[in-house]
Amino acid sequence: MAESKFVRADIGKLESFVSESAEAIREFGAIRNEFDRINKTLLSQWEGSGKNAYKEISDHITEKIGSIKDILDVINDKVLKDVIEQYHSIDKELAEYNRHAGDPDEQGAAVSAVSNSTSTAVNTINSAVGSN
């Protein structure tokens, strides 16, 4: 028989990532605005053949960087928020199960509910990361 171990689940770092994303978006926006301001000033005063080449490269880089907000929104909304919600749901159901542990009338229903929640959480995570 396999020996079971207690596994500690702490989603604090996931929750922190979601809450700190807004600050990262603000900081990135400020850097991007400053970069755009410097480029505008530079290009308005630049005379010479390198101006157009620099502008093309600068525009290309800016386009490729895109918006960090879009990236963080996808990570947070499509993956992390679902995982966090499922974790809290399972934790709540496990707490309820533990309140009725040993009560033969309640135990079967509690086990079924926890099993269903766990299955739903695994499916949500797999869907979010593209696994089967």
C-alpha cells in the first residue's frame, strides 16, 4: 500500500501575482510613455540618414513588445483566477468534510462533493494550460 504524505498547498504567491499585476502594468506603462517621449524628441531633432532606420527599428521593437497588460490579463483571467477560485472551493469543501468526519450519514455525500470539486479543478487547470 502506498504511503500518503501531507502536501501543503499555499496559493499566496498566485494571489500576490494577480494583485501585483496592476502595479506592473502601471510601471510598464510609465516606462513605455517615457520611451515614446524620448523617441519623439529625438526624432524631431534628428537630421541625417540614420533617422529613418532608427525609427523603423524603434517602431518594430515597440510593436513587438506590445502591451504587458494584455499578457498579464490573459495569465490572470484565463489561468490564475480559475485556479485560485477552484482551490478556495476545494478548501471550503474539505473543511466541511472534516467537520463531518466520522459521521456515517454525512460522509458519503461529503466525499462525493470533494471528489467532484477536485475533478472540476483538475479539468479547469488542464484546459487553461492546454493539457489532456
